[in-house]
Amino acid sequence: MYGVNVAILGATGLVGQKILEILEERHFPVGNLTALATEGQGRTVRFRGEDIPVRSVDSMEWSSVDVAFFAASAEASRTYAPKAIAQGVTVIDKSSYFRMDPSVPLVVPEVNGYAARDARLIASPNCSTIQMVVALEPLRRQYGLKRVIVSTYQAVSGTGREAMETLTRESRDVLDDRTVTPSTYPTPIAFNVLPYCDKFGEQDYTGEEWKLTRETQKIFGEPLPVSATAVRVPVFVSHAESVYVETEQLFDVAAVRNLLASSPGLRVIDDPAGGEVPVPWEAADQDLVLVGRLRRDLFVENGLHLFVVADNLRKGAATNAIQIVESLLPRWA
């Protein structure tokens, strides 16, 4: 078995840790592993029973690496990705920096894996975009899509480890009847819902909402109207989405259910009478996108409602990046 020399920038973060976990879990053919950080070097990460020292990215000699997973900031990607690529490294970037660059493919393997081709720099989409397009792609191919309206219910892990610690602390404060002092978010997140994710931007849509619109259009390669409302909820892991689509062709709900059940990367959980619906708790720690609550709109004949849930740290980040590289393994055979 050949070995692929792998580097992970951001190895100590939530996504970096998931990449390490899933590389081991999927028996990815790692030769040498290099753990990198923009700060915090001197720590170690665990991989295949060994403690791997975390090195400063500033001292990295990229010529020793085949694949680099970038799971750090957009600024880190802007600075270091060109250096790695110049040394022949294939870079899978999880930051937002290159996603809308027309020369950089934005890839979800179940949807447009072909776009990676011979690219040395490949962007992985935002977590909320990934799970939505995996669910929508079979519908797009079979029936065509006219428009999409999505409301997300996004876990705090999308903000980072600090936000998870904040939710824990605030929840204890509420239960112990102590004053809650918000930190990660402007208002408390425990037992609360924040009707925005990210900063507000153009036309009062947030960054997360624009990502859902623009990234979906780029992945599908068409100007599909996507209107989004992104909401932060007091859940640790797994994003949920209420998605409404209008199709170009008529559909039968039972046929849609069968289509989704037979499509890659999806698991249909759709028995409302039996209490079986997709929920964040069940999506956590797995790589499939869960889909359910399938029903025709009451007023639009070609309108379809569905509920989509996925682990934002796995399929929404680490697993998607690893699946991209798995499709490229012949490069290093």
C-alpha cells in the first residue's frame, strides 16, 4: 500500500481534530503526517496511537507533502496555500477565502466531484451548503429546480470550540439561577435562538445566508434563486435545515422519497406517524445527510418541503474534504 504524505493546518481546532479522527477511521493511506498551526505549536495531537508534535506553519517545507488540509482561518489560507501549491501540494481548503474564486473548484463529491479533476487547489463549501446540495442534487437532476427557500438551525460548533464551552457554561448558569453574561454571541445562546449567523452584510443578509446562495449557484453551475435565513440554536453539533423547493417538473412524493433513499450520501428518515424524523442528535457522529418531513406544499403544486440534518463537523467539514482527496488517490499511486 502506497502512503500519502499529509499535512493538516489547524490540527488542534475542531475541524482539524475531526480530520485526524476520520483519516484514521476510514483507514486513509497516510504515509507521514505533519500537524501544523499558525499559533499554539509545541502541543501534540493524537494519530494512530502516537503523539504528533504540532509545528509552526511558518517553518514548513512543503515539498515533503502530497496533500494539505487547510482548516484554519481565511487569512491563513490566503498566506500559505499559494506556497504549498507552488511546491506541488494538493490543497483542500475549508476556509471561505477561495470558495468564490472562479478558477478554484468548489466541490461536494456526491454532487460535482468531477470538478476537482487536475486542480491543485480545491475549496470545500460551507457546512450548511454541503448538506443542502447533497439533498437537492437528486431533485435537480430528476425534476429541475426553479427556486429554493431555506431556513437553517445551526449548531454552536459552527462558531468553534469556544462557543460550545459558552453554551455549556450559560446552560449551567440558567439552571443554577445565576446571572448569564454573554460572551461568544451578543446575547445568551443557552435556551435561546439567535435569528442570524455571522455578520450582517448586503441587503441585511448575513454572511452565512450569502454563502448558501452563492455557493449553491457555483456548485450547481446555474443561477438558481436561493433565499436563506440562517439561525443559531442551542445545539452542540449538527445543523438542521427546513428547505422548500419548487421544481420545474411535476413529482410524486413517494417517488421523491425513493429517489432520495437511493442517492449517495443520503439517509431518508420519514415516518412522521411513527415519530421517525431527522434530528441533530441522530445525525451527530455520522457522515450521511439525513432527510425527512417530505411533503407537497399545500398551495403550490410543484412545491416540496423537506428537513435536512447533518453533522457539521464531519460531512459539513472534515469528511467532505477527505472524500475529495479519496477521489484523487490515483495521483499518488
